[in-house]
Amino acid sequence: MGARPSSPLSKRQQQQLRGQMDSLLRTFLPCYRRQLAAVVIKHIAQELGPKEPAKCQLSHTKKLPRIREHQGPLTLLWGHPPQWQPTFCVLRGDGCLEWFSHKEEFEAGARPLGSAALTGYTLLTSQRDYLCLLDDLCPSSSGDLVQEESLQLLEEPVRFVLFLVHPFRAHLCFYVGTRGAQRAWRLSLQGAIRLRATVLQRSKAPAACAFLDAVRLYRGHRGYSSGDSEMLGSDAEVLSAELMRELLPTLRPQTLRSLRGAGRTRARACSEFLDAVHTAVLAWASAGLRAFQPEKDALLAALERTVRADLEQILQQRAQRAGRIEADIRDALEACLCRVVNPQLPQLTVALLSPVEAMLGAVQTLLIRGMDRLFSHLRKNPSGPRLRREVYEFGEIPWDPELMQACYREAERNRSHLAQLAEPFGFLRVRSLVFGAQDLVQQLMASAVTTFLQLADKCLTSALDCSQAVEQLEKVRGLVLKKFTSDSETARWSFTRDWLLGIIWPFVWSQLRVSCNLEQSEVDGDILAVGSQVLTTEGVCRDVIQGLLLQRIDREVKQILSASDRSCSPADFSAPQWDQEGADEEAEVQR
């Protein structure tokens, strides 16, 4: 569904959408500017502060996260009236799906018939579930059935279906010939959806962190909680989703009333019209952010100069203000923690730790099996080309959706339970949390594979026979597993505390804004660093609350991990006891 171009909007509609996006940007960009200042302070303070021991032992891969390209025949619901038509589909490494009439057109470099970036989509593999979704979008009355002929094809049983659905983009309906092909496409499409969704969350750039913080604050100031559909994708996609969320309550009913047909026919037409609206909104969001780019670059450069020159004074001002704010809010914060947070925190911590530990165990098992497979082929003294192929396949493990599925599946298993535990806090981003956990284990696997191949390349020479080479690789394996254990503990700790803070912090902030009378005008208007918006009352207040919450979260995580006879303090993870021993072993391997 939605494989045809969406109906064009009128000139008046396009102008109206542009005005609405311009209005959103005028409200959002001041918040973005303040958050850019906040992250620059943190970045420079960390850079100039005491140097901590390196937390990561594994070597990070230089390869960007990607999806292994997948291609093959799929039958697509296409045309008016819609018909099932064969196509040749290609899933690109950047998470975009393209479809062609024939494989030969793709191989000849022809333009695709259509394409879709898979940001924000959900994949369904049940025809019944998809029809129920259409019925929920636009319930049919008893007199509508005669008008449903154009969608009877969807009601006829079709095996091995793949439905890509989106709250405000056109649906894509496919089926494939075999269960194996359906599974391969399902795993690849799910990986592409995750890759597109977490592009900002994976970025460590100050601007990306500032943008996400600004979106949360923007939504908080308007009284909304940040849901998954509003926080996925690139910066332009996030802002587009924000405006679409604001438009949908009135836009969808108006659209349905103006469309011909009934029931599922109207639901299909509505999704295609909303796709046209989203396309226009996305274009204006992209244009607005491009126009802001020169100002953002100049602002970041000015902030760098201002903060570096006045850092000591800024930090002193912040410390003084933070002390007064902490004294003012401590009683209210403690009351909020005792009433709501403390009773829920142990269960919530366990619900986060359990799947992360299971995923890390699955990654370690997969890593060991991959190394064992290499050793097995090396012992058999294979030909050079065969061994190079095995090494290549080992290096591709992190990007192989079939192999990594066992690791990813662990993140999904207690998803509904976690959603129930987070519900009292108004947390609506469980899907993003699951995606984040899956990204984490993929990155750990990529780093472990990269480290193994780097060390193996250094210790293996043409002078070694097979038995000597295997002996050297056994040493490499032991060293890589030690590094992996250290990084796994660090990742487990960081992921759990970061998401606990993400779940609890917005709720606590909303409670304290009321109980401590932190009015909007005072919070936004008080600039503490003269001549620059690098320090605001709101920013200091948020930092103070988050710092106090992290103290409570760290105690809880440490207590739970200690109960399992694990050493888990942040200091232990930042400087593992075997660090020097590992360095000596690495030197020995290279010799």
C-alpha cells in the first residue's frame, strides 16, 4: 500500500503547512540554542577536567553502523484499483527500501519505481493484524461493505506477508513466496527500521545531544510526554513527526470525511494523503534546519571561545546557584522519591538489567563460536582464498541479521513488562529503549570482532605453521574475551543508569515544577552568565535534580548487582584490576 505517488496538496495547503512548520521552528530554535550552550559547557569541562582511565578496552570499529544490503523478488500491492504485482526490491545499507519492475532494471542502474526511508515504520507479518489495524483507523458500517471491492485482495488469504505501517506515512504491503524468504526480509527490515530510528541517539556530537534535549524540553513545556514516534530518525524527521503529531487530531478526521469510499478503502486513502502532508512537512523542516545551520556553526564557535575564556567563572556561578537550588528542592525531591520512585525503582532496575545481561551473554557465545570456527578452518590448513573468506565472514558477524537475531531477541522478551513498570512515570519510549539495547550489543560485537582481527593481524606471520598460528590465536582469544568482559560490565552499568534516569527524570521534573513553583517565565528567563545564554536557572536546576537522581540510581544498581556477587561500582569499571595484566598480555601476543 502506498507504492504509488501520494495525491498532491493544493497550493493553499502547502503554504499553510509551511507556516505551521515556521511557527514550530520559531518556538523550538531558542530552546535548541540554550541546549547547545549547555552541552558545550559539559564538553569543555570534561575535556579540561581530570583525566579518567579509559573505560573501553576493545578497539572501536571505524565502520559506521549499517545494514547488510538485501535484495530479492517481492510482490507489492500496487495501482488503482490495487493489484498484487511482482517487483524486485533492494534494501540499502542506509535503511532505505527501493523497488523496481525487474531485476534487470536494478542491475542496469535505472531509477526505482518507488522508495521509502524506513524511519518510524512498524513491521507486521500477520494479515489479520494488518486488517485489524485498518479497521481501527476507519471502522466500517454495515452499508460500507459494497464499497470495499477494491481491497478484497487484502482479505483473500496470502501467505508470507510483510506489512510496513506508519502512523502518518503510506503503508507498504508485500508478500513473498517462502517462509525462509519472509524471515530473511523480516530480519533485514527490522534492522533497517532500528538503524534509521537511532541515528541521533548513536551520535556523540554535541549538536545531536543538544537537539534531543531541546525536543524533550520543547515537548515538556507544551505539556506532552516524548513518545517513540516523535524521537526517531534525523533532526528533520524528528521535527516533522512533532508537527504531524500536533496536526493529526484534526487532520485525520477532516481527511476521512473528505475521502470517497468507506472502511479499509478510506483508511488506505487517508494514509496516502497523510504521506503527502508528511512529505511537505519534512521538506520544510529540512529547509528550516539548513537555513539555521550557518547560525548554529557561528553559535558553537562563539560558545567555544566564551566558555573556554570564562570557564572557571561559569563553573563557580553554577556551583553557587546549584547549592541554593539543592537546598530549596531537596525536601520536595525526597518526598517525590519516597512516594513514587523508591517503591518502583528495584523492579524497574531488574527489568532493565535482566535483558541486557542476557544479550551480553548471547553476544559472548556468538563471538566464541565465530572464533572457534576460524580456528577449526585454520587447523585444517585451508587454501588462502578459503581462509580469507572465513576471516571476512567473521568480520561481518555484527552486520549479519540472522546471526545477531539471538542477541536482539533478548531485548524484546520483557518489553511489555517493562512498559507496565514505566507507565507510572509516563514513559512512552520503550521501543527506543529496546532499539538502544540492540544497538549496544551490535556495537560491542563490532568492537570485539575488530579487536580480534587487529591483534590477529599483528601476531600472525608467514613464518608460522598452522599449529603455531592457532596457538597465537588462542592467546588473542583470551585477551579479547577479557577486554569484552570489562566493556560488557561498563556497558551494562552505563545503559541501565542512563535509561533509569531517562524514565524517572521527566516525571520528577514535572512534579517539582509544580511543588517548588518553578514557573516557566522564571526558569526560561534567568540568564546567569552575563552576555551569553550558557548558564540558565532551568539548566542548573535540571543538572542538580539529575545529579541527585543518579546518586539514588547508582546506589540501587550497585545494590542489585552486589546481591548477585558482582563487583559493579563505576570506579571499578573505569579502571579494571586486570588492566595492566591485559596490557602485558597484548604486548606478549604481539611479540
